[in-house]
Amino acid sequence: MSTTAVPTPVTARPAPRREGPRRRRAAGTLLTTLTWILALGFFFPVAWLAMTAFKQEAEAQSDPPTFFFTPTLDQFRAVMDGAGVYVLNSVIATGVSTVLVLALGIPAAYALSIRPVEKVSDVLFFFISTKMLPVVAVIVPIYVIAGRIHALDNIWTLVVLYTAMNLPLAVWMMRSFFQEIPAEVLEAAAMDGAGLMKTLRSVLIPMVAPGIAATALICVIFAWNEFFFALNLTAAQAATVPIFIVSTMTSEGLFLARLCAAALLASLPVILAGWIAQKQLVRGLSMGAIK
């Protein structure tokens, strides 16, 4: 007698709930919200500085702070009336030192990357070791030497110091840019009969132009904002913009609104330079980041 197997009915299981995309969207929204909160927190001091620059002194120093006021340009007028010489000194010191840094740093970076010398690592360490010594440790001998050669309160003293301050960093940065150039490009230039200077001028520099722009912008920022050398080596004739900002703190008290107006005006050249060169800056700083 045969028996027939009866198939067991299969119970349909409910489909799993898809919570992955929802969780990812929620996590993304939360991360975006936190990022905006952090960004606004970092930007708040800048916004407060800009807002205070348009106040009167009484409103700027009121307690509690004044949030609703009538904007005025009085502080900017007061700042611009006495800032001409300081701005001119900063422009000279920053512009000339940046040009000298590029003129000296490009050949050095070329020699240390494409035409490496012996013990290149020792040379690079020597360059970067000059940045390890605190500035306060060398100000006394620099002050004595400048006094002996009658170079105190001289804008060209700041030019030399700013060049020496930015040159090691520029060499390191531009060396990394030159290293990204394919060797085939140099071989093709040599086969075309291009000499060293023509190869450097017509082939290499156009290829690393974004990196050079990024290096120049960083040198401009460091030189424009430099305060310690300008404070200790200048007086009236060669004082720069950071010294002018400090001059708003007098024995009569702190003129807070005027200080904010001076700081805002001092920041504008660097901000505009970064905004104009942002495309080259991004390309330069990202050279070699993606293989």
C-alpha cells in the first residue's frame, strides 16, 4: 500500500522593512545641520566684527550689546584718514617680498625636484629647519644688526625678513608641484632643442602655474599679517597695517568700533586676493592629491 506525501504549505514571510535609505537620509540631514551650526559658530566673530564696525563707540561698548542701531561710516572715515602710509608700507613689503620669494624659490624647487643635487634630503631639512626657531629668539640679534647698519624703521628691512620667512615654505610647496610633472614632457622639450631656461620658462612654469599662484597667495597672507617684526623693527616711517590696527588702543582707552573697522579693512585685500585666485588656489593645493 503506497502513501502519497502531502506538501507542507509554505507560509509567506513579510518583506523586510527598508529602513536603510531613511536612516541614511536622517544621518545626512543631521550631519548637514551640525556642519551649518559649526560653520555659523566659527563665522559669528567675523560677523560681530563687521557689525561693530558700523556702530558708534557708545553703541559698540554698550552692556548689554546693541543689536539694533543706525549704521554709520564714521569709523571707516576715521580709519582711512590715517591709514595711507601704513597701507603703502604693507603693499611694498608684501609685494616685493613675494616677488623675491618666487624668483628665488622657483629655481631652487626646480633644482631640488627635477635636477636633484646630492643629499637633497639634507638640503630640504636645512630649509625647513629655519622655520623651527621661534621668532622671538632671533629678534635681539636682528635688532642689533639692523641698528648697526642703520636699517631700523626701514621698509626694506621688512622686505628682506619677509622673504627669508616665506622662502623655505615656498620651496617645499613648489618642489612638490614640480615633482608632478611627467618626465616625458622634459624629454620632449629636450628633443625639440629647448635649453634649460626655455624649458623652465615655456614648459614648466605654465604647467605649475596654479601651484605657483597658491604659493604666492600663502606668502601674501603671511607677509600681510606679520606683526612681530613690524612691531619691534619699525616706528613711524615703515609701520605696516597690523601696527596701525594696534594704534587704535591708546592711553585714552580702547576705541572698539574703530578697531573693528580697521581690522575689517585690513582683511579685505587678503579676502579679495583669495577670492580672485580661488580657482588657481584649489588646483594648486590639490596637485598630486589624486593619482
